[in-house]
Amino acid sequence: MEKNILDLIALILVVIGGLNWGLVGLLEMDLVQMLLGSIPLLAKIVYVLVGLSALYLLYVELVKKK
């Protein structure tokens, strides 16, 4: 199945989210908060986009491939 630009963006955001959670678990270091903590709205947007990307990729895997 050919990947489009939305698939690529979603994958990148999910990888960023996964790496961030790994850092939180291992080192108690929230990279998004460190980088964007002074701009709380922007940090919140990143978290929401990561979550929506995960839901999108789940949808693509479970629904679109049927």
C-alpha cells in the first residue's frame, strides 16, 4: 500500500511521542515539555497531534487495509 504525506507525518509524530514516553519512563525527562514548556499551548498542541496521529495510524491499519 502506497504511503501518502499524511501517513508519513502521522508516523513521525507517533515516533516522537514514543521516544518522549521512553525518556519519561527511563529518565523522568519530558522532552516536549523541556522544549516547549515556556509555550504551554504549543506543547499541548504537540501532545494532541501525537494522540490523533496514533488514532489515525490505528484506523489505517485496522480499517483501511480490509
